[in-house]
Amino acid sequence: MNKQYGANFDCGWLKDQFDHLRNTYIDIESLRDLPGFDWRKKRIQANPATWKRLLQVSTFLSDRLLPDRGTCC
């Protein structure tokens, strides 16, 4: 693959990318299973009140979905 694409991928980098994609997929599937969430136009959607409820209840999801909150400006 390195020759075909002219890149210099190594196994560690590829594994990290795969793990990131897998975790993102799991997060999206978990949200889709919750009431008030669905998949529209290539992304997960819910009304603002549903997001607010979720982020208040789940600090784990809040930290995963909004890792940079509080670091603005």
C-alpha cells in the first residue's frame, strides 16, 4: 500500500486510525439506539433538548462528544 499510494504508513498508525473509526462507529450506533436520536443526511440528529438531557445525564458521553468544552477563547 505504501508503494501504491506513495505514502509511508506504519502498522501502529494504521491501528490507531482503525481504533478511532471503530470507536466513532460504536458511539454513533449507541446514540441511534437512544430515544429521540436518528440518522439523517449522513449524521446523527436530535433536537437540542434531547442533546441537553443526554449530556447532563452522561458525563462519559459528554467528555467523548465534547472533549474541548471549556477551552474556548
